[in-house]
Amino acid sequence: MTHQFAPRQIYLDHAATTPLDPHVAEVMLPYLTAVYGNPSSLHFAGRQAKRAMDEARATLAASLGAQPPEIIFTGSGSEADNLALTGVAQSQRSRGRHIIVSSIEHHAILETAKYLATIGFEVQCLPVDAYGMVAPDTLRRALCPDTALVSIMHANNEIGTVQPIAELAAIAHEHNCLFHTDAVQTVGQVPVDVKALDVDLLTFSAHKFYGPKGVGGLYVRTGVGLMPLVHGGAQEHGRRAGTENVAGIVGAAKALELARQRLDDEAARLTCLRNRLWEQISSRIHEVRLNGHPTKRLPNNVNVSFKGIEAEALLLKLSQAGIAASMGSACTSESIEPSHVIRALGLPAEWERGVLRFTLGGHTSEADIDYTVDVLADSVAAMRA
């Protein structure tokens, strides 16, 4: 049997995951082989692992403007989101049972909020405008004396819109509410400082900034009460039981260190490529629209609706040509329904089903953009014909 392969492979799905940086793999390797101790063990092998983990925690904390004890390591960004909402809700139960989220949060937030609603909490979803922005006045009107926690993502994983988190957090704090932000899409991509954002809790995930999969984290400001989700040992200061993934944690710290070193230059480069992609799409294909805010968006995100097109069929045509894109969040890729994010924007039905997301990365070039647009233009024309 013979197999036919696309002439080239262009990966434009970095919001789903990023490739592991070779320098990150290199620093992880010793902790997958020679340095194998349990960091909770008191002997020399355990102390070696503990020392590496402590150094990684300090590096990650410094990168986020936090203190090392304020970083909790988890197995994913989704786990960190679950811990943030459930952990705070349970610890704040006597303070209030009203929780506010936005309508375009990642499912890790929305599904956790649904669970909390089944155990006695009142959950309110804030609407967004046509660009996917949460208006500060909308949050202000939603707050009440019983509100314990507000969770609004820093940047949306599908449309790339970046929220005014510092302003929203300040409003929450005026009402003595804790504020969490899911920053999975922004850490390593744009400047993220927990003090500048004025947040009490913040989620990140290593595989979004060229680190390993299976490592997430939650910043928890000193003094914020948090009930653990995972019970057992006293790891992570008693807030997340289980033997830590030392190799992954070391890799996460190295990945974020490298991302911060190239952040400004890479953001500028990706913004130019992002703009090139949208300008070419909009000039060569009719009846298209950009989803999300035109300027207040991630530097690598282009989310586009093609009127009257079925996105799944278009995605397959791109894949056959060696181009990897997506219809939105990888966590809901098996659903054929328009995403909750796109629905929240209020698009007419004929625009909802033809949505593709292109998220650029470290290896994306101008030639990749030009080839992608060529294939896209030909594919849309053929489908409409």
C-alpha cells in the first residue's frame, strides 16, 4: 500500500499546543533518567529532586511577578482552573455563594461552574460584546454582597480577544471579591505580571509556551484560602496532593524563561504575520469576517468566518494540503455545533459554521502565510462553486 503525503507541513494550531523546545527537552532529560528521586523523600536522591523543583518554582514565580510559595503545580491548566474555582468557592462558602464567569470562558471554567451550581452555588455568566469583550460596567452591575469570586480569562483561546483584566479585577476588589483569570493563552505570549493585573489567582499551562504537556500551575496570592481538590499527602504546601512531575516542572520553568527572553521580538514578528494573513484573506476571499477584537487580541491569533462555508470540510482540505488549523478549542474539536464563544458574539447563522482559527508560532514564516492563503482561496472558491 502506498501513502500520499502533503508536499509540506505548516502548523498553525499553536493555541491547541506548541512543540517542545529542544532546549527544554535537554534540561528535562536528567530528571527523566539520572535524577529520579521523589522530592518528598529525605535522602540525597529526594533532596536533588526537591532542589531542582524549588529552583524551577522560583524561576516561574519571578517570571510572573509572584513569590515561590504562591505557585501550585498541577497536571494541567484545566486542573488549575478547577482548583481555582472549586477551591475558592468551598473556602469562601461562608462569605458568599455567588460566582461570576464570562460566557466565553474555556470549558474548564464553565463546566466547573456548572458543577458548583449543583452543590448550592449561584453562577452568573456575563455576556460579551460583538468583539468578545467583557464591559467593566457589565461586571459592576453583576456584583452583589454575596459574590465571592469572579473568573474572567485573560485572552480567549478561540478568538484571541484580550480582556482589560486589571480594570475588571479592581472592580471586583472594590466589592471585596476575589478575582481569578485563566491566563493559559497569554503566559509566555504577552507580558503577564500578577501584581500589574491585580489578580488573586492565575492559571497557566506549560505546553502553550513550548514546554511539556502534563504540567500546569496556579498562582494563589498569599492569604487566599483554597480547599484542595486532590487529597492525600502534603505536597504543594498541602494544596495539591501527589508526587510532583519534577522533569515537567523543570521543563516548564525553562520554557517560560526562554519565552520571556524572546517575548517582545516574537510578539512583534507574529503580529506582522498575523496582519499579513488577515489582509491577504480579506483581499482575496469575499464574504469573510474577522472574529474577535481587531487590535486588542493575541499577536498570533486569526479567527475567521467564511459565510456559507462548512468549516469541517474546509479544514480537511487544508489538512490535505499540509496545513494544520482548527475550528476552535481542541477540547471541543469533536463537536459539529458552533462553539459557545462564536455563539456569544451573536453572529448570524450563516457565519457561525464557517469558522476557522489560525494560531501562528515560532516556526511560522511569510512563505507559510502565503501558501496557506493560496490553498484557502482555492478551497473556498471550489466549495462555493
